[in-house]
Amino acid sequence: MKKITRTLIKLSAGHLQPEEELLAGLRVNLKGTALGIGLSAGAAGFTGLALGSKIMNEGRQQAEDSGIPFSQQMALGLSNQRIIVWSRSAFSGRPKKILGQILLSEINQITFEPGALGDKLKLELQQDKILELESVKVDKGQDFADQLKTLLTTNQ
């Protein structure tokens, strides 16, 4: 079991419903965060800064559309009923507080794409809403995505 999953299990005590179990955890950033920071800090100059800002704004809008308050760094706790969304400390990266949730019944599909700066997860939600996330480089998103796909299939 990954360290982030163990941490979220401890933090979730008292927040879970009866019969609910936390199964997996994953540290993520909003869409474009890694690219935006890399472009703005790199040699790309104003063009990179503008592109990074645009991509980050798309991620911010997706979070808002999904009902999740803006937080660039998040942790996702996957339970058998929902995804619990936590904000993370900018300094330590540790989960701090619950921002919101996404019920499994609100998720139509998840797609996974491995990435060099972090794996990409795309949640397709009801009402044509999309939430694109990037796992932090040290956390692999494949296991989280696979477990979520299995839950979505069994809960249909």
C-alpha cells in the first residue's frame, strides 16, 4: 500500500460513511500545473508564461465546474462510494483538509495516459463536465485509474 493511501486512510477516520472504505490515494495537480510552472520558469519567456497561464486557467475552470474549490495541489482518496478531494500543503505536499467529493455515480468514465512529468487522469463527469488531473511524478496513476474503472463497472 502506498504511503499516500495510508496517510489518507488515517485522515479519513471520522469522515467515512458506514460501509465505506478508502481503497487508494493519489497526489495530483490540476491540469497544466507541471507544464505551466516548467514553462514559466524555463527559457520559454513570455510565450511560455502565457501558454502555462492559459493551461492552468483551464484546470482551474474544470475544478470549479466540477464543484471542487480551487487548489493547485490535491490528493484524491478513492473509496468504494466516492473520491474525496483534499488540498495539499504547498511546502510539504501533505494533505491538509477536505475540499469536496465526487460521487462515483457522477463519474461516467476515467481515462489514463502515462506522462513524463506525471500521469494524466481525465474524469468525464455528468453534464459533460471534464476534470483533468496530473499525478505527481513519484505517484503512478495507473493503479488508481484501474481501481476506479473497476468500481465504475461494478456500480453500474
